[in-house]
Amino acid sequence: MNASINITIGLTDELKNFLSALVERLNPTPTVGYTVGGETLQEEALAAHAAMEQEEAPVEAEAPKAKSATEEDVRAAIARARCRIIGDDWEDNKTSDKYKTYYKPLNAKFKEIAVFCGADKPSALKDEEGRNTFIAAADGLLVNATGEIVSEQPF
């Protein structure tokens, strides 16, 4: 049993007119006048277009600029990860079980992330992109159900 299907795609005048009207409706140009009941509404179209531009301009101006990450930000990300995984008293309580269990693996994980970001250790990260990537990865570290330190997302 053989079946064959022939499909012919063409652009009819009706489809062309419909698509042109749709594009015009979605992207009105201020130089084209609109006719409603025989009256050209070009001035209203120009005013509406100018109003749309004024509404869009403040949104673009208010966009926050990304803060450049510094070495202090990298150290802060490391401290946040240690506080989250080992505990808030990780600096003072070096005899705790969590400190003994997670301190060295955390350091190894920080070095692993730094290598991925282009340096052999976190303090050697020189470019902003590498520091931002490191900070995001350090903030995503967690302890899984088996007690291993893993990333929320693989980096």
C-alpha cells in the first residue's frame, strides 16, 4: 500500500493582504495614515507612536547596571557557603563534626570552581566574568542526601 501526499504552498492575494494588515497592525509606522470612515488619522497615529516611545524610554533608563564583582565579593561568597554548609560558627568552632567533615571538601570544591572559571584558586580570579561565575556557583553549593557537596546546577 503506497500513499502519497502533494502539498502546494502559494501566496494568494487574500493571504498577502491579510498578512500585510497584520504586520501593519502589530508594527504601526507613524508615516502611514489610517483611514476610518474616509478620514485619515495620521496625526493621531504619530501622537500614539510618540506616546509609546515615551513610555518605553523610562523602562530602559531604569535598568540596573550589573555590579562588577570584586575579590571581596568572592571571599564573601566563600564565607556564605561555609556558613550555609558548616554553620555560622565555622571560624570559632573548628572542632565541630560539620567543620571536620566539610571544610576540606569545600576548599576542594572552591578550587574546582575556580579552575572552571579560569584560575587555579579563587583568589587568582582576575576577570569580572570569572568572579561572577564563581560567586554564582559558590552560592549554589549544597549538601546532598549522601552528604556530598554538590552544585544545584552543574557548571
